[in-house]
Amino acid sequence: MTDPQNPDVPTPPPGYGAPPPAPTPPAYGQPAYGQPAQPAYSAAPPAPYGAPAAGPAIPGKTMGIVAFILSFFIQIVALILGIVALVQSRKAGHKNGWAVAAIIISSVLLVVSIIVAIAVFAALGAAAAEYARLCAEYGTGTHEINGITVTLACPES
């Protein structure tokens, strides 16, 4: 191979001692050789209104809210869901106020409902015992007991 401008001087093959090619001049609007590239357009401004971007989801938060709502109606289910939600949130390193509130509310209402159920069963048991006593004493029929007319329908024995 020879140099086209000087046919007497042979040119070495590319990559064997030949000098690197000269950098080509940049096109219009392009950065100069060795300069950092500038963005073609500036960054878009943020949206003027709308919902803010959602952050990362906290594990157990939705379950904590569901447990909170259920704590007023189905206490045992809410208690279980609240505990599960709290454990999930704590494992992820987050706090879960909804789950804590659900656990507290469902626990308190569960204890209150157990106390009410015991009181109702005790009252029903006392009423049944009194009815059995009156049936044993007076039998079936209409009777006046302590100035009150009472109709008793006692089981046949």
C-alpha cells in the first residue's frame, strides 16, 4: 500500500505503528472533543397539581386498616389480623398505628363482650331457675303471685 498523496512512501497497515486518526471536528451543536455532552432539552418542570407520588408501600399497613375497621364488628378476626399486620410491619422496620389501634380496640371489645355474655347467661340461668321453682310450686295455669297475675306453661313431668 502506498500513500495516495505521496506514492513513493508506503503506508503501514492500520494498527501497526500508524498514528491514530485525527479527531473529526464535532457537528454543529455537538460538544467539542473531550467536553461533556449537554442535554438537548432542559428537564421538564414538575406537574403543577395532582396527587403526590406514592412512596414505597409499608408491609402490613393495608391489613392494619382492615383490622381496625373489623375491630368494631368481628373482634377475634380483627385481633388476629392486627397482630399479623403489626408483625409484618415490624419485620420491615416500620410502625403501624392502624394495627396497634386494631389490637387495642378489638381486645377491649372482646373482653367487654365476654363480660356481657357471662352476665346475660347468668341472668338467663337465674330466670330459668325461678321459672322451674314456680312450676314446681304452682304447676301449669294462671296464678296470682305477689299481686301479679302469671300464666305458667310448665312441661309435663
